[in-house]
Amino acid sequence: MDIISHGLWGGITLGRENKKSFWTSFIFGIAPDFLAFAPFFASVFLGFAEFPKFSTEPPIPDGIPAYVHNVYSFTHSLIIFAVVFGLIVFANKFLSPPSLKLRRTPWEMSAWGLHILFDIPTHSNAFFPTPFLWPYSSAHIDGIPWAHPAIFIPNIAILIILYLYFFAYKKRETNHF
């Protein structure tokens, strides 16, 4: 799935409480791809690396540096997500001094896990299959690429419907007060 859709899905599913919650969910939704690809694209922009050759197909994976693949494996692992989320919840509950404790569980962080769940069936073996059990296994699903019309068009349509409903519902809710 494209990075903006990941952020929008995170926002609409986990960030409806307020603007801060929305943007936190949005950021966690885009984080796995942003952390994996932003350093590479920054190095291309700054002239330190060459942009991979695109045609109508994705670039060959060998044209992208190994560190991108390594970070991608780390950020797209349900195991890593569960460990990090669990450590944050545990540390907040048992280790943090009262002045540093979070008021509640940071559920917006679950947008990271949602990102991985969406990527599992929407990435093919041809380009960055999602290693959701990394580091224990390189297992992945040979899914339908997110840019395929059968995935891309329904994704955009459902997001539009959900956001229109959310904003219409939110507007009705505020008009009653």
C-alpha cells in the first residue's frame, strides 16, 4: 500500500479522538516505510546515490541498497512491533517515574501494526515482500501489489467513504451542542 494510504488508515482507525491522536496515528502508519526508504531517497536527492531505474515495473531489488532491505525487514515485522509496543506499555506501567508516565496506553502506535497487516497481502515477491515474522522467519505472502487496480481503486474508494462519513458524523455531532 502507498505510504499516504497507510497514514490515512492509521488516522481513521486509531486517531479519531482528536487532532493529536489523528496525527500520531498517521505518523505511526507511515513510519515503517518512511524509516526504510527516507534515508535512501535523501541520499539520492543529495547526490550520494543513484535513483533506481523505473519502467512500468518496480525497480529490481538489487538496485536498492542492502540497508534499505534490512531496515524494511525490521520495520515490517509483527514480532518487532509486538516487542516494541509491549516494552513501551510495560515500561510505562512499571518502570517510569510518575512524572514521566503516559496517561493511557498509546493505542495510536498500533497504526504501525496495521501498516504491516495491510502490507502482507498487498506486496508481491517481485518487490519488497513483507517479512512479517522477521527475524525468526523470512516467510512472506506473494500478494497482489498495492498498485494493481483491484487493490488501489477499492483502497482509495473505501478511504474516501470512511473520511466523508467521519467528517459528516463529526459535523452532526458538533451541531448538537
